[in-house]
Amino acid sequence: MQRDTLVFDIIRQELERQRRGIELIASENFTSLQVMQAMGNVMTNKYAEGYPGRRYYGGCEIVDKTEQLAIDRLKEIFDVEYANVQPHSGAQANAALMLAILQPGDAILGLDLSMGGHLTHGSAVNFSGKLYQPHFYGVKKDDGLVDYEMLEQKAREVKPKLIICGASAYSRDWDYARIRKVADEIGAFVMADIAHPAGLIAKGLLSYPFDHCHFVTSTTHKTLRGPRGGVIMMKKDFENPFGLKDVKGNLRMMSNLIDMAVFPGTQGGPLEHVIAAKAIAFGEILTPEYLTYQQQVQKNAQAMAKAFTDRGYQIISGGTDNHLMLIDLRNKNISGKKAEQVLGHADITANKNMVPYDDKSAFVTSGIRFGVAAITTRGMVEKDMEFVVNSIDTVLMNADDEALHHSVKKQVNEFMEQFVLYPEMG
């Protein structure tokens, strides 16, 4: 068979782009080489509808081993009783969890997308806003922190069946116990979407949600540094509140409802090659080296936040507890869209993002989001944040100077040569 040199050439171009630039998109990270290698293995040939020991096809005895290993390792990481590793993404994990516990038209309560929330937490353009009745809480205008009083007031007012905590652009820890308290008062479930801070939570550097949230979902990339995918977890299994019974007449446990919501509810055959890569990433998380990595992520984020603050940038909430920060650029007289574009000219990758109470559209925005998980994987430490922030500031404060952008790009490319990405790949 002829090798498709066109596609492999494009892949090589992407490798070179990743190598030469500064990657600051908070949703991205660089997997280990063995995680990538696992995603290109013969398990991609195997169809395996169902779960380990309960498949609808023959020949699954080998892929059962890797999926069960992924489950066992994830349960050990977070000290939980139940884990489903089949969701293809975080969005799929959220969709399946909602299918398991909600009925169409049920009320849900999540953080507003414009205040740092996520599409799957009730956005009108997403399944979560179309199938269910979405309501939102926000952050306080004066300090950018989650407005728990608003959350409690909304919860008592609309009595949602599900309260969602977690965000895609919020840099602070969460008060899970306070959310659970109001949920118990009104008879609601609590779901924590920890897609962004999962790695920090895994190593005890942020609050542990499992004691207070009925369900926890996450992606497996971002701070977990695995392949792109999703997971659903529970600290303890419990009887479902709907009175549904299985064929033996016993009440179905929530684990059974969630498993059925993933398959056959929202997905067909799982991606067993990706699950193998998840198992490897979970094994890496269980090592002492991973704790050191996450500690460095936190240090780098705080060093970056300080460097921005020293230059007069306004960080929403005034700083960060996790791996990311959201910056309001209005006092710098540049939009998020323009900032993203000009930083790209200098091989610095970030994404525009709405800020709380934004006066610009989602296509323009007043803010930009930065995350340090990927550059920490590259080997950067606190002192390197000064170069990164200075490069960003130079570009943004000279947004129309293309010659200067080219000069910064050259400096960035030279700087990144000391942090070699995948040296084994030549």
C-alpha cells in the first residue's frame, strides 16, 4: 500500500508548529510519547460494544484487560467506587450523565457561559440548553468570584434537578460543600465538571469534590495529560431515585443507569485504542513525578499571574488557584480577538474569551485566557514566566507593528529550542 505522504507531511508540520511555539491554550497539553503510541495500536480494529465481561461481540477478552486497567487506575487516582472510561469527550460524559438522571424539560442550574462556564452546562446552542430547562448563576462583579448567594437563591427559586459546578474559564477553587448543602435542601443532584483542574485535584492541590458531589465528570486531556476523551465517576454507588428496576426486579443502581446512558444511550462501540492510552496516562498520574509536575503547574500559574499584574493587566478574581487565568483586556485597549490574532503572529497560542459582564460579543470578546499546563510539560519553571509574559506584553502593546511581531517570534522560537518536544521523533 502506498504511503500517504501528503497527510504525514501535514502531521509533521503540526509537530513543528507545536515545537517552535508557546502553547498557552488552557485546554491543551502534551501527552507522553507512550500515550501517543498507544493511540495508534491494533485495538483500533476491535469493536467492543458493552463493558468488560459484558460485551456484545466476541474476541474482546484482550481489550477487556486494558479497559479494566483504565477503570481500576482511575478509581485509585481519585479514591472512588465507580468509573466509566468510555466517553469520547467531556461533552459526551456530560451528555450521558444528564441522560441517566434527567428527563427532557427538567431544570438544570449551571455557571453562565459568559462568566466562565461551559457549553454543556446549559448553553442555548448546546444539547444541554435544548433538551433541558437551563438556569444560571454567575460571578460577582466586584471580585470575579462565584456568587454562591446567587446560586443558592436561584436553586431555591427554580428547584433544578441538577446543579452543575465547574468551569472552562474560572481560576479559583470551588466550595463543593456549600453547593451540596443547598442541593440537599431542594432535592437536587450535584455534578462537578472538573475537566480543567482534574490533575490538581488528583494530587490534593485543590478541593476534593467527591465527598460532596453525587457525580464527577472530566476530560482526560488538559491537566490529566492523557489522550482526548472523557470519564464519569462516583465516590459511592447508590440506588437511583426513579424506582426503575432491572429484569430481576431489583432497583437499578446509579452505576447501571450511567453505564446504560453511555452505551447504548449516547455512544456505540468504545474507542479501545484511546482507552489503552487513557490507562497509560492514568498510570503516569499515579507516579511521584506527576505530583511534582502539578506542583510546578500551580507555581508557574501564580508566577505568570504576578507578572501580568505587575504590568497592569486585570486578572479576573485577582489571581489563580489552578492552571489558568482569564484577563480583562479593556484597560489595555485591545479586544480578545485582536490579541489572539497578533499573538499568533509571534507563535504564541492562546484563545480569546468573554469576561464577566462583557460588553463585546463572543466573536470579539474583551478577554483572553492563558493556561500553563502545556508549557510546564515542556519543562518551564517560574523564572521562564517572565520571558513568556514579557513577550505577550510586547506584542499586545504594539498590536499593529508586524515587524516587531516577527522579531518576538524569532525570540520565541529560539527560546523554545531549550525545551525539546518529543526528541525521539527526530
